[in-house]
Amino acid sequence: MECAYAPFNWTQDEATTPDGSAAVPIYDSTFYAYGYDVAVAQMIADELGMDLEIHKVEWSSIGISMDAGDYDCIIAGMGRTAEREMSYSFTAPYYYRDNCIVVKKDGPYAEVKGLSELAGTGCKVTTQLGTGWIPLLDQIEGAETGMNYETTSECFMAVSNGVADICIVDLPTAQSALLTNDDLKIISFDEADSFEGDDEMVNVCIATRKDDTALRDRIQGAMDALNWNDKAAMDELMNRVIGEQPAAN
């Protein structure tokens, strides 16, 4: 995981969170990882009787490093897309997320309600590189695109600094960002006037190497044993970890 994609995963100095939950040491590092991904990964590891080892990896090389054998699976807020299914094996979702946009609270797009209202405005739109949000950029007619970033933190900074007007992202990540960026605002579009084809980013799944279906099935078996298919339970955990996030993230 990136260990830089709060609230799914982040890096922290301390071995515990404010509520006493145990963070996990990052491999070959003096820091620790926590967040929704880490909490779920720990539950699965405990169910399987395995030790959890967290590797911090740039998003752009996260699949390459797994294929190279550096680690065995990816649990990093990854959406299960048709393109990715050509390269990896996936479990059922361990989280279901909604998408949204983030704008300046006092900016010209703060009162937008639907996607169609952005058409022809020439707004500058950004999102994270290598994600399923990239194809959504072109759905904003006449938007200025092409300035995307390696991390969502950089995307939010671009909106704060006026380099971009709009960031397309998922709701939990936006909620996490607003804890330390009170100049930003989250907008969830009306369902009848929203992005099309963004369902692939809703299903957040664990990936293994394409041919390692045995491990994929073991992980899925642990999820089934934990009954980890209830969105209410998923949302409860997500809300808890958002509250545990260090300010620096």
C-alpha cells in the first residue's frame, strides 16, 4: 500500500492510534501504518493465523512490485476494474465507496449540484494518476485536464492553491482531507446528473497475482468467516479510522 492514502492507509510515528488500536510497523522502516486497509488486513491475517507485513510502495509501481514477489497481495483502496482484472485476481469488495468532487469552499463551483452545470465552464480538473477516476475527467465537457498527481494529497493541494478547480475522488478520502483543509468543500452530485461508468471505482477489493488464485481464495475465505460483506459494518469501521487519523495526514 502507499501508506499515504488516508483514510484507507497512512504513515504515522506512533505504534498505536488515539483509541489504542495497534498500528503495524512498515517493512524496513521506523514508521507505522494504519487506516481502513490496515485494520481490515489485520483482521484477515488474524483469521488466517498469519503475520501481517506492510510494504510502503508508490502507487505507480504497486502492481509491478507485487508481480516481482516483494509482497503477496494489494490492499490499498484499489477499485476492481475490467482492465485490472486482466492482470490480477480479486476478492469480493471489502469496501463500497461513493465518488464525489472537491472544490474551494468560496470558489465559483461551490454551489454546483450536477455534472451538467460544469459543461462549458472551462474548469480545471484533476485526480490521482493510475486510477479509475482518470476516464471520468473527459465527462466534464470543455474542462481543462491533464494536470494529475501521484497522490490525492497533491490533488487537494492543487485545488487549495487554485492550480485546479475540481478534484474527482472518493467520499472517504475527501472527508479525510477536509479534517485539515477547511477551505475545501465536498459535492456529491445528484444521481440523475452525475458521472457515468464510475461503478468500477465503487468496489474496493484485495488483489493478488493473476495466477495466485489459491491465496485469493484463502483471503476470501477469511473475509467470509468474518462476515465482511456488510456495508454498515464497513462504514462503521471507516468512520472510526477517519477519527483516528493524525493531523499530518
